[in-house]
Amino acid sequence: MSATTTVVLAGVGGQGTILGADVLAKTAMAAGLDVKLSEVHGMAQRGGAVDTVVRFGEAVASPLTDPGHADHLVAFELTEAARMIGVLKAGGRLVVNTRVIDPLPVLIGQVESPEGLEGRLAEEGATFLDAEALACDAGSPKSANIVLLGAVSTGLSFPVELWREVIAERVPPATVDVNLHAFELGRRACGEGGECLL
Amino acid sequence: MSHTLLSGNEAAARGAWEAGATVGAGYPGTPSTQALEVFARMDGVYAEWCPNEKVALEVAAGASMGGARSFVTTKHVGVNVAADPLMTLAYTGVGAGLVLWVADDPGMHSSQNEQDSRNWGPFARVPVLEPSDSAEALTFVREAFELSERFDTPVIVRVTTRIAHSKGAVEAGERLEREDARPYEKDLGKWVMMPAMARARRSSVDERVEQMTRFAEETKLNRVEMRDTALGIVTSGVCYHHVREVAPDASVFKLGLSYPVPGEALRGFAGSVDRVVVVEEADPYLYSRLRIEGVEVDPIPLPHAGELTPGLIGRALGHPQPEVREAIDVPPRPPLMCPGCPHRGAYYALKKAKAIVMGDIGCYTLGALPPLAMMDSCVCMGASVGMAHGMTLAGHGSTRPVVAVIGDSTFVHSGITGLSDAVYNGGSATVCILDNRITAMTGHQHNPVTGKTLQGADAVEMDLEALARSLGVERVRTVDPHDLEASVEVVREEVVADEVSVIVFRAPCALLIKEPEQPYAVDDEACTACGACIQLGCPAISTVEGRKASIDITLCVGCGDCVQVCRFSAIELTGPACDIGGV
């Protein structure tokens, strides 16, 4: 089990977690590893909480993971980072997009937006970045998912060129340059040591 | 061919194609939808979305009878709809191979119930294959076509969400080019299931199960992996991989053919290990089969409801669990209707009418949640219409109107018969067809109202209004749900009619609109914090300081619904997101 690396991507339906997970899985595969990816489509995608699991190693058994087992948690949204924190193992790497998408019960004033999440996640060792701002710098707010892949890539051992090749293959042709730029900005924002450079 | 990363659905489509299948039929349903979509894009095949799963299986049965290998895709509840032909196709058998790809949804990620489709095996007496991952999805579907012809039976390939929607490495092969397509010959004894012929076929069904059971004893679809003999685990499907994760030293009997099961081989396995446990998701199906076969099984405390994970299995086996970080309390995030969704306007109008709403299956089911909270029931595809009629029979409808809400695709699937019933029997319910020009929830599939087929050909567009009139509905109205005033007016007029009325709310799904309108913003000065726009439940609108409204311009698509409910003209046009520093 220790030979398999588990990455959980958590976000909100529509944020591009599925494409992000696909690029990660294909990069691992291009690196010669066995890969499994598990995602959920359908109703959850309509603005609900979505999490995708990518596991890679010499031979991967289960496509799923459990609380306390993930090596990396990449949260595309702050509340989802908090919701999914239990999945991360002791010493696991936590990358968090600071963007908040309030769930409907908060939007309609039914419940209060939780306070102090950043501080609480910082205690858990989170590395923060503002993926949407970086994505806009790269040329399109839609490339935020690739910014986050750039951030997680600094904690994984795949060569940068491999990532770039897979991104170029996987994103719409007209957006390749923007996405490669977004990837680079994500990498720069979260350097090798895991500290946030923002 | 090299390895590629495919989902179970994609791999199944590939397997059907490699097996030489030329006809595909199905109805979209998560988690099965992708299988037919991918099959439809392959060379040399014909594939269609059908109005429902029963029709899909009948189309495939006809194609099979005529000599074409045929592939049916459906989610678990779709088999209920197709059960009528399925139960008797088990008697007739097939012409060319006929395979059903059936995707169950334990945990109900996108479903109204949990059903274990393996039960169709002993119920219909048809073989059930259970792949464990994408690689097996391909090879098992290919093998299923061979078995279908060899044993003259439809074959079910049953998977779960975590196989259909999980991706793994797959080794793809070449397509089988079948030169000797099976010629059709008239055969009353095989295909005409009148009582006399059906009685004769009945015994051939039992003979086939016996032959299949002998086959089960030797097929490589089943696999015994002997390791430590202290524990022997019998498992199938994705649970096999969970077992390998948490109990890598245990001996495993992996069933790839879960109906019929190989009793002799299972008894042999049980005799070679100290203790046998069964690890399976959903029903205690294998557990029951093993008990019938006289295998002593040690019960372990696994939940039958929901999905299994390696951790849950480990706990049931008594393994130590890792330390878990303390949970952080956050509000729930239910799925919701998109910004600009046309269903919102329909619910706004029904809320004004204080209607009792019998609901149905689709994106509009999300209207059951606050703040709209405008749905009183959701049972199965098409149920809204019959249930609305039934509600009026219990005496409702005079103080609060009784309304059915059903999408275009769901109406065609199984709402038409309900409407016919209500009209024929002099009912009075109001049937609202939310026609957003697509089957939206499953990811935008075409259907008989959209004017396109699965493979992109132009198609005849069903005229919903003309259909309703032909069923005998005299009060048929059409309205744009983004015109809130008109929608309220039409609902107000129709719900008081003492006869069945049909209101077609017609506007395309917001996700079909590629170039959104300019977003709106709230004028903070003019906003009085009345909350009217908030009550629309649009994810682009939120409450801020002092309970005033705010619009997220990165989400707003400019549908203008909120502008119409604002009595203080506080919502106005703005510019694109990145330009004005919205993020």
C-alpha cells in the first residue's frame, strides 16, 4: 500500500476537477506507472461537492481511498478543503485554493459562512494560493484547475516536460498556451519546499 | 495496441466494438451513459438513444434476431423498465449476441435507490458477468458476446459506479470482423412465445443454466488466487481490488461470472482455507449463492447500504485503523440548478400558485431543495403524471392545485402513458413539461424532442403540444419560463381548470447557451434587502452585509430572472468578469 501515491482533488461541480484529475492520471501513466482514477458524474456535478481520487504506483489495487490515507489533498475551494481534510494522512500535503464558493444554504442566508477556515487549515499545514487570480494572469479564469495542477506538481516527482506534454494534449487546442502559462504560475506559487510564495 | 487510460464505460464500448457489435441502443442514466456515447462514435456501428430502456432492449432484440450483435446500456433502474422483454428474451434466446451493460449505483451518487442487478441473474435465469476494472470491462464485454451466442441467451455485464466511472489502463485490441453474420430464419418455436411454445422453451432455459453452471466451473472469468490459507475471501467486482488493497496476503476466489456460480469450485476453495468470508457491495447476493451451494461462510460486519471502501472492509476484518484528522464543521453543499436555468422560472410560477407538485427525475428534481422547495415527490421516471392524477383522486386540488412537473426527455420516457390515463379517466391535474431541449442531468443527450440523434443526424422533432392534443388534452399552453409574469399568468389560469391541462415551459438548458449574456450586478444603494431575488435560489446571487443581495459576475449568465423579481430596480447590467477585476 505504501508504494501507491494517493491524490484527492476536491472542489465544486463545474470547477474542472475532472479535467485536472485526468491530466494528473495521464501524466502518471506517461511516467510508466499503473494508475487508477475515480470520479463521480451526474447529479453531484450540478454545483455540488465533488471529489476525485487519483492513485498511482507500480501496481494500484483499489480506485478508492479512505480517511487518513491520502498523500495529497488539492482543494479547488476553501470550504471543500475543510470538508475533505479527514482524507489526508498524517504528514500529507495540503494545497488549497483560497477562493470561496458559498454553498446554497449560505447564499440564501440559511446558515452562516464558516469563519476562520484559513487559520484552521494553516494549522493542518496548508499551502494557499489564489488560483483564479493566477488564472486571469495566465489569460483565462477557466485555467484555474491547471494552476492548481502546477501547485500540486511541485510535490510530485514527474518531470515538468511530461506535465506540459499531457496538458497540451488534453486541453482544447486554442487554450494550450494559456494553460501552460497557468501551470507555470501554479508551480511558481508553490515552490519545492511546499511553502506558498504569494 | 498500446495501453490507454479508459473509464469502465469507455472500455465497455471498446469491448462491444471489438466483439463486432454493430447496433447499440440505450437510454441515458448515470453511471452508464458514456458507454453508449463512446460506442456511437466508433467506426462501422449504428447506435441510438431510445425513449426508454424497454424500447432499447426491444430494438436490440430485433437486431439480434436479425443477425447483428447488439449492445444495450442502462443504469440499474432502467432494467426495471426493460424487465418485461428481458424476462422473456431469456426464453427466446438470441440470434446474434445480445449484451446488456448495466451500471448500478451503490451509495446513490445519482440515483433514487440502490438495486443490486446481480439479482436479475437467478430471477431471469440469464448469466451475469462482473468485471472488476476497466481492463476487464473490455475483455468481459467481448467475452459476453461469445457467451451470448454459445449459450443462446442475453448476457448481463453488471458494474457499479466505481467501475463505470473509474479509469485504469486498458489494452485495446482489434475489431472482430464477422464474415458469417447469422442469417435470419423464421422459427416460431424459438421466437413466438405463445403458451405452447413458451412451455417448451421453459425447459431449455433450465438446460442452459445447467450448461452455464458446468461452464462456470472451468471458465477463466473466475479466478482462484491461493496465498495464506488462514483467510479465504470470495468477492467480485470492484470489491476485489479493495480486498487486494487491505488483505494482500489473503487467498481470494474472484468471481467474474456471478450467475450461475461454480458450486464445486467454491466448495473446493472453502475446503482449502481455514475461514471463508464474502466481501460484496449492496445485497448479500454471493453470500446467499454460497449458502445455497452449501459453503460455510463466516459473516463479517459489512454494511449492505452504500458503497464499500478498502477501509470499511479492513474494519470488518478487524484491522487497525489509521488516525484521522479532526473534522472541520462546514455547511453542506447540495447540488443546485445552474445560473440561468430555465426551471427556476417554472418553479417561481408554481410557488405563486401554492401548488402541490408531484415531481420527476431530472435536473428539475433539484427544485425540491430550499429556497424553492417546490417539489412534493420524486419516485421514478414518469411517476409525476400518474401520481398527480392519483393525488386528485384522494380529494386534493380544490384549495391547492395539484401539478405534475416533468422534463422533456422524462415525459417521452414514460410520462405519455400517465397523461393518457389522466385524460382518459377525466382527471384534473395540471401537467407541466419543462422542455429545456435536451436530456440535461446526464450530460446533454439528444432525445425525440431535440431534433438530433445520438450520432448527430437530423431527426423529426416531437411536437409536444400536438401530442398532448392528440391524447385528448384541450387546454395546452406554451410559455417561456424566463418570462416570469407570463409564466405566473399561465399557471394561474390552468390550475383552476376542471380538466387536465398541459403547460409546456420551453427554454433551452442554460448550459446549451455558449455565449452568455452580459452579467448583472446589484446597485447597493437601491437594494432594500427584501430577499426576493435570493428566493430564486440562483447560485450567482448571495446575501451580504445587512442581508442585501450581491451577484457573482463570474457566475451570472444574464438570464434576467432576478431583474424581474426586483421591485426596486436594483439589478443592472455590468461588464465581463476578468476585465473588471471580478476574480
